[in-house]
Amino acid sequence: MTDVVLVTGGTGGIGRAICTRLAKEGWAVVAGDVVVTTREELGTVSPGMVSSYPMDVTDGPSVEQAVAAASKGGRLHGVVNCAGIVRDTPAGTMPEEQMNAMWQVNLAGMARVCRTALPHLSDGASIVNIGSIAGSVGRFPRISMYSATKAGVEALTRGLACEVASRGIRVNAVAPGFIRAPFGPDWKDISGGEEALARHVPMGRLGEAEEVAEVVEFLMSPRASYMTGSVIRVDGGVSAW
């Protein structure tokens, strides 16, 4: 039976790289994303194939439809929670709408996907949650609420890993640092751009989305069979100082 992995946020920069890397290793990949507007027939998914499917992680019925569609394509054996947004939320003037949007996508959305997927996941499956070094590093301004959501990702990962270990399901997280990807208006304004970000990195450069995807693929594979509840930082040394 074909092993299927559902990747939320699967059309974004990091999400797309993850889908491509997993497909290369023979997974049948379903890329769920809010920007997808047409449904593909997922009954024909095959190893090495990436199919797109509309999915809004803030909407319960949308998540249920995407998980059900992915499950029909084969054995749902993996979930990668990559959907995420960043908004400019300085602590003293945090807009309510932007604060709630990040909670709903970055943390509640991830929990919603896990809750919906768990009854469909085969024993021995793997879940990888994409967090951020912002969840454990506090020196970056204007993203306190974003940081809080990403800290929640790590807590969710640890708790869920213990809950589902008896089924052999592994739950791990990857916390990227500054990755070269298309910048949204908020992040471009907050960060100052690629050159400014690179000055924070001991290795002197931004990471590539493919470097994050390599770690995700490892965690999804049997090579990581004794890893669960772990958080791996892919940040060029930013969190080391």
C-alpha cells in the first residue's frame, strides 16, 4: 500500500521544498494549502507524486476534508505541519486581529490537524511540526506573540509525543532559523531584509529551504526510529549565542 504524507502549507517556500524532498524518497505527498482553489483526484496518488488540495487549518471542516482525501489515497503514514504566518505584533501595541490570526494558524491550526489526523494515521506513523527558533530565543523585537505560538508548537510536540508513543507514532519538531524564502510585507519590515538577518547568523548566511527539508525527511524516515518529542534547530548557530 502506498504511504501518504499530508503537508500543510505545502505550497510555500519551505513547504514546497519539504514536499519535493519527501516525494524524492518515494512518498505520495498531499500538499494542503489555503491558496489551492481546485481539488485534484487523490485516488490516483502514487509514490513520488505531489498532489495539491485546498486546506485551511483554521477551519475544522476544511481540515477534515483534506485529511479524509489524503487517507483515501493510500496509507496515511505521515503529517508535516508547515502552515504558519508571522505578523508584526509589538508587545505594547499588539493588534487583536493579527494576534488571533497567528494563534489560529500557527498553534490551534496545528493542533486541529493533529487531532483530525490521528484516527487515520497508521501505527508507526510520523508527525513533524515546523516551529521556529523564535519559540526559544527572545531577543528579536516585534514578534512576541509569534514567538509565543512557536513556543506552543514545541510544547504540543512534547505532549503529543508522549500521548501517542504507545502506537509507535513519533512526533518531532523542526525549528528553522532565518531561511531564504519569499518575505511577506510584515516579515520584511520586521527583519530588515536578508542582509540584516544574515548578520545574526554565526555561519554568516541564511539557510535554504532544502536544508530544512533534509531534516524533515530524516525525521519522517525509519532512520529516526528512536526519536520522538525532539526539537531540532536548523539555524546556522543563531540559537547557540
